[in-house]
Amino acid sequence: MKHGKKYVEAAKQIDRMTAYESADAISLVKKTAIAKFDETVEVHIRTGCDGRHAEQQVRGAVVLPNGTGKTVKVLVFAKGDKVNEAEAAGADYVGGDELIPKIQHDGWLDFDVVVATPDMMGVVGRLGKILGPKGLMPNPKAGTVTMDVTKAINDIKAGKIEYRLDKSNIIHVPIGKVSFTEEKLQENFDALMEAIVKARPSALKGQYLRSITLSSTMGPGVKVSVARY
């Protein structure tokens, strides 16, 4: 992959062989963000897990203390009193069966997170083939299948993010924007790492966290030392 001149210049500021302390890595990511827009700061964590085994899956959610800097649209599947509760809590869209054809046939996906009450999972299950691959399927582990829709919506709007292994056993998550202060990014990074360390599968033998890389959307990656984790 060929990179542009700006990227190459930015990459020169980073020593590829060094695993930096997180504070130094965050500082470098901010310095080497080259795009004209406010880039997202991302964390990529390579694990020693084998996600093909259920007992080695890593999945959960964490509320970042300073949010993600992104406005998140929440869709809630609910019925009865829970519809009013979801609307009062600030859900962007609330509905039930009537939303199925809109998503299935019209390709409507104008939302970032889906929350469902447990009694609606039969309905939501029919959308598995569409929502699953996009990582939008509600999940009890992530707190998105719940009767407490108010808490779920409040947490998501406050900066809750989900983390899970991809097919290569890597976790990719946003921790804020380049415009955030280094302190805010550091607090978000620490909250994320604490959650991921706690989520270590008990069945895993050997090294859990193999490498951590921080980057902005368009900028070069910066390695973070895994020693303290």
C-alpha cells in the first residue's frame, strides 16, 4: 500500500521498533494526525486468544469517561411501557415488528447501536443476518439486551463502546478524537485497558495481550508497551 507524502513525513516521527508508554504514544498520535477533519483515535489490541473456542471469546462494553466525541444514534426495540421509557431516555428511534421490513427490504441502517428488551429478541433475531455482520446485534454481555432501557441509552449516549475479537483475534475500538486533550485520551485508554484486562478468558493459557497499537484514522500506528498489562 502506497502512502502519501504527508503520511510518510508523519511516520518519520515514530520509531517502529519502540513500544512507547501510553502517554507518549497518545502524544505521537496527536502530532502525526494529518487529515483535515477531526480524526478518531483508535486502539488495536492483538490477543493470544483463539476466538473459534467459545471459552476464549472476549466481548463486553465499557463507558469511556470522556465519551467518544461521536454523536451516537440509538435504535430501541421495545413494546408497551418500555416504548415511552425509551423515548423519554432519548432513543433516536423506537419500534417493533414494523421496523423489520424497513431494515430488511429498504436497507435502513441509520443507527449506530441497537438495544432490545428481552421480550423483543424473537423479533430482532429475524434481522440476525443483517445486524450480525455489522456488529449491531444486541447482546446481553454488552448490556444491549435489557429491561433497563433508560440505563442502556444513557450509557451509550455517555460514551459506552463495545469491544470484541474480530476473525484475527484483534480488538479494534475508538477512544476519542484527535481534538481531545492528551489527558482525556489517556483516561479513556486506561478505562478501556482496565476492562480488557479484566475480560481475560480464564481458559486462556499463555500470553493474553500480544501487542497494542494506537493510531488516528489516517495516521501511522504507534506501538504501546504491553509490559504493565
